[in-house]
Amino acid sequence: MFTGLVEELGTIAALEQRGPGVRLTVECPLVADGARIGDSIAINGCCLTVVEIEGNRLGFDAGSETLSRTNLGKLAAGSGVNLERALKAGDRLGGHYVTGHIDAVGTVDARRDEADWSFFYFKVPPQLTRQMASKGSVAVDGVSLTLVEVEADRFSVALIPHTLAVTTLGSRKPGDAVNIETDLLAKYVEQQLKSHVSA
């Protein structure tokens, strides 16, 4: 479980083909400090397991399914990635409950910069917007954000200067692919409503 509060903007140091998947090596001094084999780390919001540690670099294996259903398949050496270690019992929950299981890949539909702030619209499959509400929560590339407007097939958020500076979202432009995870509680509510209607 994660919170959507990015701890470090890491860098892809290397990608190596491993069978049907890829070994991702990430340069991340902060997150690598104290890391252990088997730890869960969210990379752009996708939960992966640490399989290799070498100094400030962590290795992760991503299978073909993960690469095809997230934006991790679009990474290259030098790409920036958002990193967050798994939540510990007793930690503060500053964002919202994020599972690290990506629901879909969305795209940046529009970006409007106003001084140091930016307003983004993200296009997503319509079934995801049914799990969204204005002032609710969504994770974009693993970043916990507050929804502003929700339309049939897209939603908007307003990003403060800090978020733009310390996450990959600051460099995102129209057409870029982003990982989307809707709010866990919204998923349960939608499922309950479906069950109630069919009963």
C-alpha cells in the first residue's frame, strides 16, 4: 500500500531484456538507502519488487503484462520516474490509499501553465471516470492528486509548483502516456452499486 506522495525522482540507469520482460535499474540514492531485496516500491505508481541492489541503484523485473498495461514500457535510459516506498504501519497518510495496481494508461489531453502553476486535463477510458468525483482523489504516475473537473472521458487537476518540480508531471506534455489509478474506496462503492442494481 502507498500514499501517492512521491519520495524521490529517480532516473532509469539501464534497461536489460530478461526473457519476456525487462530488468529496470533505477538510480535513486534516497529510496535505495536501507532498501532490501523483496521490498515493494512504486515506480510511476506501479508496484514492483526490488530484486537487485548495487549502491544507489535498485533493480526491478517488469513482465510483458506490466510493460503493456503501464507506461513503464515506454521508458528509456535517462527517463525520470516517480518513486515511493511502501507504507509502514503507523506512518502518516498524507495522500490517499494507493495500491500500486494501475487501472489504465491515460494521456495528457491538455496543459495550461499559469505562472508557476499548471492545469492538466488527462484523457482516460470512460469506465474510470465513473469512479471519480470533483474534490476526490486520483493517482497519476503515482502522484496523489485532487480532482477538479470530471467529464465523460477526461478529468482535470491543478498542480502546485512543488509537485511540478519534484515529480515527472512537471515535464509532461500533451500526448504523453501516464499511469492512472482511481481511488480504492470509489471502486468498492461502484461495485456495491452494481450489486444493488442487479439484486
